Amino acid sequence: MQLPFIMLRQSPKLRVGLEIAPGKARLVLVEQNKNRFRLIGYGARDLPFPFLEPASASTTAELSEILNDLFKSLGAPYQRIGLAVTHRPLFLRQVVLPRLPRNEMNRAVRFQAEVLFPRPLSGLVWDYSIVREKSNRTGKKIEIVLVASSREPLQQILQSLEEAQIKPAFIDIESFALYRACLNQGNQGFNSEQVPANTVLLNIEQTSLSLHIYNGSLLRRYRVIPFKDHGRAGLEQVFGEVDRSLSFWRLENHIATPALIVTGEMSRTPEVVAFLEEQLETKILVADPLQKIVIPNGIGEEVLQVIRACYSVPLGLTLRRRWQ
């Protein structure tokens, strides 16, 4: 279903976030003015396939056509797009290295990636992010998160974008975009300085749930759990898997139940959130990725609820500090 768009405008400060999720493509346009972000437009298209697997020329061309239609409907620019492919299995690794010059750091991280990832780097799309700097008796250390995903499906998506003449400026990770949108700008009763040390964010879509566990701003765990069916039994099975993951996390780290926050299309349904609270026996907070986004006048609360639930990832892309 196509969601309504708000307004059309071109601007050198326009930021465009594109999420490709299982069965859905979502687009957000935001205009930046210093540290303020104003919502300009948004829209979505259903995808007739969960992902481009197995790869085929027909699905690549079909995705290209759908994305081209989505961009045209919003008058969105085709260049300097922030892209995230969500609910994809990821390899997530953490490593601590000495502080090194940039060239040496890149070589050291690549060596660690070759050792830590279970597949050859030639079959992966991978990147790393410096999370924080620590000092101890042996000197300054850098804590790094490495992430990787299978290369083939992402290449097919990039080929579709190329055919539509859409040019991404960067490819981001779902967990990082969600953190910026739902945690880093304050959420439901606590601001960014008060975000609990351990936070769990659940992105609940129609076909799967992605689980993200953060220690402060550092992503510690990531998992995708598919829905086998959409009835109560399917929810119970997936929420049971979430409960087992959290129980293991609590046992491993000797911590109490972390703060739990939900977003995603199914977070719009109060019965789903209530059932999740029942299954996990803890209070669930619903994310609000619009807290620091300026909203144009005349948008009803029902529409805002759709944006809050469904557009956390593309909004998080537009909030990225380094836009390149």
C-alpha cells in the first residue's frame, strides 16, 4: 500500500533515507537546518518478494521499477541517498585495538575481519565503526564493532538501484539507524544522557522481528527471528525466542532485565505490545523517532502513528552525523 506523501521540495540540505525491508521499501525526505530536521515527505511501496534471493534478472528489474516509481511519487532526488537493508542476517564482532594511524588501523581491522568472520571477505560486504576510546596502563585503546553481511543479495539491490539511476551515498546498518532514531535523541521518558546502560530494541515487522541489544551506544547482540505464521501461536513462538535470548544475555552479563523498546509496523497494534509484555513479564516502551523532527502543520495523529511505527530506520538514516 502506498502511504500518502506530505509535500514536494528540493533543497541542497535535503536528506533522503531509503529502507529496503522484507516485502517493503520505505523512503523519507528530511531537510536539515543546522541541528534541526524537518520532515518533508515519506512514502512506501510493497515488494512482491521478500528479498532478491535467489538472484534473478526479473526481480532485479522489478525492484528497480518499484523504487523508481517511489522516488518519482515523492519528487525525491536520486543522488546522495542513505540506504539500509534491514532484517538481514549479520555477522557482528567486537575487537579492541591500540590507537593507530588511520592507514595502519585499516590494515589492522582488515586482518581482524579475516580472522573473526566465518566466511572469506570476498563473499561479504563488511564495514567497521569506532565506538569509543579507552585508556589503561598499556595506553590508549580503540573499541571497534565489525559488521558483515552476505554479498550476493546486497549486490542485487545495488544493481536495481543502479538501473533506476539511484545513487546511495552510504550503506548503513539497521541497528545503527534505529539507535539514532529511537535512543540517541531521547525516548519515552528518558533523554539521551539517561539511556540505560543496557537497552533492547525490537523492530517488529510483518514477516520477522529483529532484536538489537545495546550497551550504551555499543551494539552487543543482533538477531533476526522470522514469523512462521501471524496468529497468536506465531507471536508466542517468536516472543519466546526473544525471551530466551534475553535470558541468556542477563545470565552471561549478570544484569537485571534491560529496558525494552519496540518499533516497527506491528508495534502500532496495542494487542501485540500487550502480548509481548505478558510474554516477557516486563514493561515495554514504544519508540518515538519523531521527537526531534519538526512536523509540518496539518498532519493528523493517525498518520503520525504510522510514521512513528514504520519509518524509524529511514528516519535514523537521515539523522546520521556524517552524511557522505
